[in-house]
Amino acid sequence: MFLPKRLTFSSKRYLCTGCASLSYPPKPALPQLSLLADKCTSMTQLKQIHAQMVVTSRISDHFAASRLLSFCALSDSGDINYAIKLFEITKDPNIFMWNTLIRALASSPNPNRAVFLYTKMRRQGVCPNNHTFPFLLKGCCNSCSLESCKQVHTHVLKFGLELDLHVVNGLVRAYSVSSHLSSARRLFDEFSERNLSIWTTMITGYAQNFCAIEALVLFDRMLADGFEPKGPTIASVLSACARSGCLELGERIHAFMLERGIETGLVLGTALVHMYAKNGAISTAKKLFDSMPERNLATWNAMLCGLASNGNAEEVLALFRKLEKEKLLPNDVTFVGVLSACCRAGLIDVGQKIFNSMKEVYGIEPKIEHYGCMVDLLGRGGKLVEAEELIKRMAMKADVVILGALLAACKNQGNTEIAERVVKDILALEPHNHMVYVVLSNMYAEAGRWQDVWRLRKVMKVGNLKKTPGWSLVDGDT
DNA sequence: CTAGGGTTAG
């Protein structure tokens, strides 16, 4: 009678199972709810286990609660809102629970919430640990927030975690994603205990910021340091080769893969197709593409954009139709490829039709790149008024790139009227952009409007212009 | 007692 209830329960179970061997320690008394939570496969199951935990008061145990939280927060069949509720009703959650929720929020549609949660955690006086920062930095990457990245960096220093490999890796990645390559590189250089991952992070940082040469130089140094590249590193380097036109190096890496028996799966296959196609080795790219047992949208886009940059509009359109037949849904990248191909080939009607189908058929909201293709396309076809209208109709603010495309078209058509408006818009964005004065001035000169050339010359600060070598006001200006 | 890093298309 003086035995606690759970022991009684345990001994009963002992007898029932007929386990008479004394050499085994007695099994734990209560059913292992936390272990069940780890094996759970659906929210329905999880809610049952949760209920059991509440009934048996196990829920007040942070370890048990954290098993529930992990499933709802991180599993594909979990439920982040349930995780948030669970977290909110937990009294004094431990650091594991904070980290788990930060991790989940970092990969959610609104990654900023990870940073908010971290702030809340600090306000409650909870100290982060070495696991906190990699998760938090992932959130910074996903929200492309340089500001939060910098703030997290100061906290890393404050808590003395600047020598943790995963933390440094996270920082290097977050700075690279925010295009702060110099900060990323400084951290990378100052960190001596590098492994393959951090090398890959830095190389990828350069490759994705279109600094292909730096990526390739770093890859060389990595090899010299005795690191054996694996799939992820090679994929990144191939991407750099594709972007910088290094066909030879790309081929050498392909040979290296074959030599070391590195499998050409989906990702590396896609990277190879892109590398060959972008470098003009279309037949090799096609052969690879056709031989791949598994292809995803990225593979199709690689082939499509490769063909497009080789000016092969007919083939791009044929491939696009094939993609539609395969019941694959194109995305925004696909349309950049297709529209830029139309643009190069001057296929105005086809381009316009495809541009309209983006939203109407596929429900994809055009981005500024797509509008850029259309402005270029209309501009080349002499439809300057339509191009200008299109820019006005955009949901987003026009940037210098798209206005520059329109200005170039105006110059080709000799339309000073629209050009004047465009120049005004560009100067509103970049007051010190001297190039647009030059373009406009040249246009006036071509039209023989010398008074306007002089007027413009007075408006602009000639002194500043002189500091930009290689530019004169008018061609053959004396 | 639980956990963390690198990859493809623009």
C-alpha cells in the first residue's frame, strides 16, 4: 500500500508480459508518451498524445512538451500555429523549446517572426546558446535582412560564440545573401578551422552574387588546401562556370566527377546542363538533358535559359510547349527565359501573348524583370508609347534598369519627347547619373537641336562630368 | 535526455 501507484502499475505490467528475467532492469512506469510523440505521423495522432500528456500531467515536463513541439513545428505534416499555441501555454519554456520555435519560424513564410521571437526571449532574460544562432541566421537569410544580420552578429559576439563553426557558417551565409560579400569574406578569412561546408558557403556566396571569378579562385584555393569537393560545392562551382563562360573549367570539373565516381543526380545534372547550354555547347547540354532519369523545373529552366542566351528563340518556344505538355507548371524564372528569347528574336506578338498568359493562365504576377523584357521588346519594335504605358501600369516602382531600357529604345528611335521624361525619372532615382545627360545630349545633337545641347550643358555640372573619364558631352565635341 | 552547416534554373 505504501508503494507509489506507478510502481504498482509497473509490476503488473511486468507480470502480464511474463518477463521473468531478473537481469533486465524494470521498464519505466508510465507509457513513454514522449517517445510516442517522436514516432507520430499526423496532427490527429499528436493531439491524442497531447491529450494523454495533459491528463497524466506529463505536459509540465519540458522534455515531453518539447517532443510535441518538435513535431508540430518542424514536421511536414505538423502545424506551426499549433506549435505557437503550445509554446505560449508552456510555462518558462527551456532553451530547446525557444530554439525549436525560432527554427520553425525562420523557415516559415514570414521569417521575420524568428527575430521577433528571439527579441522576446532576450526580454525574458533567457540566454541563447550555440544552436540558437544558426536558426536565427537562417531567418535572416530567408528575409534577406541585412539589418537583422548585423544585429545578430553583435549578439554572437556578446555571447562569445564567434568561434563556433555553425554560427560562423550561418553568418557568412547571411552576409552573402545580403550581398555583403566583404563582411562575409572577412569572417571567412578570420576563421581558421574551416571545413568543407564553410568553404562551400563562401564559394556559393560569390557564385550567387555573380562574382564567378572570385568563386573559381576560391575553389582553386580550397583544392590546394586539400579539401575534396562533394556534390554541393561542385554544383556551386558549375554555376559559377555557367555564369562566367568558363567552359573549359566546367568540362574539367565534369571529368573530375566521372573520375571520382560522383553521381550525376538531379542537382548536378541540372548544373551541368546549365553550364554546357550557357556556354554554347548546346548539343552536349541536350544529350545530358535527355539522358537524365529525373528532371524538375530547375532542369527545364536551365535548358531553356541556356538556349535563350544563345539566341535560339525557336528552340526555346518548342521546349516551352513541351514543358506545358509534360504538365509541369512554369514559374517566373521560366518566363524570364522565354520572354528574353522573344525579345532577342524580335517576336513581339508571341512575346506579348506569353506575357499575358503569365497572369491569366498561370496566375504568376509579373516581376520587374518580366516588365523589363516587355519594355525592351516593345521598344525594339518601335512601340515606345506602349512601353512607357506599361511602365506606368506596373505595380512596382520603376528602377534604373527598366528606365534605361526604355531610354535606349528612345535613342534608337530618335524620340526625344519620351526620352526627356525618362531622363527626369532616372535622375529622380539617381541624381548623379551623368550618363543619361550624355545620352540625351547626343540625341539632341543627332536631331541638330544645338540650343538644347547647350541648355543641357548649363544644367549639368560639367565639373563633375570631367571626373568621369571616357565620356564627352557630344560625340566629336570640341 | 532532445537540435544545427554546404547544392541546381534568373
